[in-house]
Amino acid sequence: MKVSIDKTKCAVCGSCVAICPEVFEMRDDGVVDVKPEYQGVDITDPQIQEKVRQAFDACPAMAIVIEE
Ligand code: SF4
């Protein structure tokens, strides 16, 4: 699983950061993004995958993009 955020859609609500702080972060410049260590990385940990899916479901802006 790879995950990214469509920043043209992101409403910066912070839900994904609250649900899965392992993968998502709110940067100092106020942009929410995937942490550098997870950008373009194939996530294989089932627990992290589940949390990413929870964040995907919770995102009010449909801004989280998952590639299986
Ligand atoms: S949950 Fe969606 S809209 Fe909210 S900060 Fe994360 S990507 Fe952006």
C-alpha cells in the first residue's frame, strides 16, 4: 500500500493526523502531508495499513489517495 495526499483537496482538518500520526503529519507551514519516511514507500505493516484506511474513511475531503 502506498499513500499520498491530494493537497488541492485537503481541508487541513487534522483528522488523518489524529487517527494515524505514524504516517501523517501537520507541518510547521500548516500543510498536512505524508511523513517523508512514508512518501512513495510501500507500507506492509498491517496495523499501519488499517490506520491508513481508517484515515481514508474519515477524511471529509476525499483527499487521501491509496494505491494497493
Ligand atoms: S483528513 Fe483529509 S482533509 Fe483532513 S487533514 Fe487529512 S487529508 Fe486533509
